Amino acid sequence: MMIYEGKGFYFRIGDKVKIVDASFFGVSKHIGKTAVVRAVCFDGMLKLESSGANIGTYHHSSLKLIEEAPVDFKSGDNVKVIGTSFQGNANFIGLDGVVMHVNVYGDYRIKFDDDTSLSFPPSSLKLIENNTEKAHRELNQTIIKIDKEMIKHLKKSKKAHDLINQTVKNTNQTDTVNSPSHYNQTKIEAIDIIEDVTAGYQSNVKYHIGNAIKYLIRAPFKNNTVEDLKKAVWYIQRAIDKLEGEQNKH
């Protein structure tokens, strides 16, 4: 039993196979050889290549699977087109696109900037940036942007300017409710910064931005700095998701 039986197809592009019977046109000289599936055609017919050369079209029943093709790309990966499409179109060579999904035959559906999408075999694609690297890069860019906006807003705010220049009053008694020590280590109390900065954000993300700021401020003064930083990133990502969700609706 072939591993793809029952899934509506027999082999995928890139699968390594052994030829056990003659080709569709009766050519038998390649029986016993190993080859790679280059294209999937109609009614279970497949085009094979060996050492980079086309060796004919074979019915799936004339082939035995040796090794399943690896999945080279994942949804969301950034790729560059370096070869022709599944249909032989060479107009997209050199363009960058994003992987939408892998098709059942092993080719990849790629979406381009103009919303055009086309299918390509894995050999026609080169990875630029995988999905995980892309998510980390975008998150870092967003954090930097938020940080710059926060600084800009604080500089423009008279209230923030006045707070920065205030002298911290010494106290022998710590108020754990109104002024916890881990929120009162800087010249500006955390609640004042949060209220001032979140004033410039939409109401549906103020809570998330406020929590992110809270964890960033208290992180160096708590027992688990890394955990607080991770919490701050989590709240920032939640705010990003909400804002992007609204943008996609328009």
C-alpha cells in the first residue's frame, strides 16, 4: 500500500521513486532505475527526471516510493522565485513572495505583492526568511516603534516633563497598596507613566499597552526579570493583533 493511498493522489513533486514497469509510451529501458517526480499530470500520470534529465511519463502503478519528498517551506515563509511555475511560467523569476500553503502534489502556492498567486515546485523557490524569523523580526520592529513613540510622547507632555523633574521624597514606610516598591524605583511612578502614555492609544488596546509598560518598569526589581519581560512582549503582541485585525476589516 502506498503512503498516499486514500488521499486522492499517489506521489508528490520531489518524491524519490523506483521504476518497476514501462513508461506510458512503452519505454522499458529505465526499469530498475531510481528517479524523482518532476510533475504530476492527469489520471495518476507523473513526469520523472533522473540526473536532471527528463526520462518520460509513467503511470503511478509503474512506480514504487523510495523516499517521500520533504516539506521545504511552511505557510508564511518569505521566498524568492528562481525557476518556472508549476505551469511553466517564467515571468515571476526574481520576484519575492509569501508561501500560502503546500498543495497535495508537493508544489507551493505563492502570493505576490499585487495579490497574484501561482503554484511553484520546491526547486523553483529559495527561502529568504522563515515564518518564525519573520515573526521575531516584526515583533522587534514593533517594540522599537512603540518605545520611540513612548519617548516622543513623554517629551511632548508637560505633565511628564514636570514629573521627571520632581524630587523623590524619602519615606521610611512603604505603602504596598498605593505605592509598591517595585513600581516606585524611578523618578516617575509607574501609574503616572501608564496613564500618560496610554492616553494616546485606542481604547481597545490601552489595557494591553498599560500592562506591557507595567511589566517593563517592574522587571529589574522583581525576582524574575525574564518572566516579566516575556509578559510585556505577550501584551504588546496582543495589542498588535487587535490593531492588525481592525486594519484587515477595512
